[in-house]
Amino acid sequence: MRPLTDLARLSQRRLGAALRSRVAGDDAADRARVIWGRPGERWFTPADPVWRVHADAAMFPGGVAALLLQSLHPSAMAGVAGHSGYRGDPWGRLQRTSHFLATTTFGTVADAEVAIARVRAIHERVRGTDAQGRAYRASDPRLLSWVHVAEAYSFLTAHQRYSPEPLTAAEADTYVEQAAVVARRLGATEVPTTVAGLDAALTAFRPELEATDAARDAARFLLLDPPLPWAARPGYGLIATGGVAVLPAWARRTLDLPLAGPLGPVAGGIGRLGTGAVRWAMAGVAEERQLVAEGSSATGS
């Protein structure tokens, strides 16, 4: 009979592998060997704030918050609803997004540049008309700036709220500056490089934001009807609640999300619980990833 510690470790690795497969795809292990194991120059190192934020489990509620926040821009939401296939293939979209984020944060510069060029080519083909009848194109620098601001705000805020090792004020500024590297290469032009600049950019976008029918439909899909078996929904609910708690109060009000007043602190606690569970599950995956990276370093040395 296995000792309890061995059984716990086995459960941890199995749950971590299941989470990784869901978020990064069935070929996640092979992709990880390329991202983490391929030798070559990288934009960032494990000591950099952007590496620490994007590698932490707080990205799970941060990702939910980013999607909800991005949906408040009618043109961004129209592009997602009309071209991303988020309803027909939600996990495929998540896996493509997570692969891009991992490649541009942790991968080699060469691989990151290829990924960015691929996304830019896709953006050039995505265009249409939003709910207000305004023409949009995904390659619009202003729209790209909004998507980046929403992501950077959500990822950083979730990390500061749910990570056991939040960034210092100086590190948080560095995170915003480092996150801007990929945004600029994607074509965004109004890119903040400090936390104060990020907050100011978020405020400046507010006159352009509103909860369209498509945005509310996306929120219902994300929060009430996620594409998960019923057994997995309670765990997801912890993460999703944590994501809602990360949103600015005005964004929650705009989307009619019920976390006002005394429910706010409770939601934050729920988010910490869910993030902690994900962090525990992903610890075994992190050990495997470290071995791959160390093997790459040894081979390249």
C-alpha cells in the first residue's frame, strides 16, 4: 500500500496534468518541452516580474477577469463573438491563447517572434461591424491597446490579490513595462509602462465601454454555463468568483455582477481558496517543467 504522501503526490500530478491538458491541450507536455526546453535567447528570465506573474496560479482568476473586462468594449466583443469561436470551441480558443502567452513569456525570442507574426496575420483578417454599427478591425492599434490594458490590469491585480508573494511597487511597475513588450510587437501603440499609467489608461477607456447584449451573453457563458462537466463546476466556480472579485467595481456594476457591498471580501476569499487549489495541483507540473529547463541548460552549456 502506498504511503499517504505518495498517494497525495500522485493525485497532485494527475490533477495538475488534467488542468494543464484542459488549458494547454492534450499535447501540452510536448509544447512545454519546446517552450521551456528549447535553447536560445529569451526576452525574460525566471527572476523577472512578468515571468513570475504569468507562471503563477493567479492567472486562472486573472484570465476570467480579463475576458469579462475585455467584453465591455463593443468592438472587441464583436470581434470575439464573430471570429474567435469561443462558444463553439471555447477550450481550443483558451489553449491557443495560453500557448501564445507561454511562448512569448517563457519561450525563445525566435519562437515568440513567430507566434506574434502569426497572430498579427490573423488580426489582419478579422474585421466587421460592432453592435453600434461601427466598423472595426482587430489590427486597430487602439483596440489592441484596450485588449492589452484589460489583460495587464487583470493579471497584475489577480497576482497581487491571490499570490503568496505579491510584487513590490517597483516590481509591479516593471511587470507593466515588460508586459508592454509583446503588446507593442502586436501593434498596440498606446501602451502604459507603469502601474499609474495602467490605471490611467483603464480610466481613459471608460467612455468607450458598455455592456452590450453580446458582453452579457459572454458573462453568462463564463460564469453560469461554462463548458465543463457538473463535477468540475464547483472548482471552476471558486476561480470564476475570484475573477469577478478582481474586476473594478464599475465593471461589475456595468455587467450587473452581484458582488457589491459585503460580498466583495467574501468573493476575494473564495478566489484565494480556488487559486490555492490550482497552485497545489500545478506544483507537480512545475517540478517537471523545471527539470526540462535544467536539462536544456545542461545540454546548451
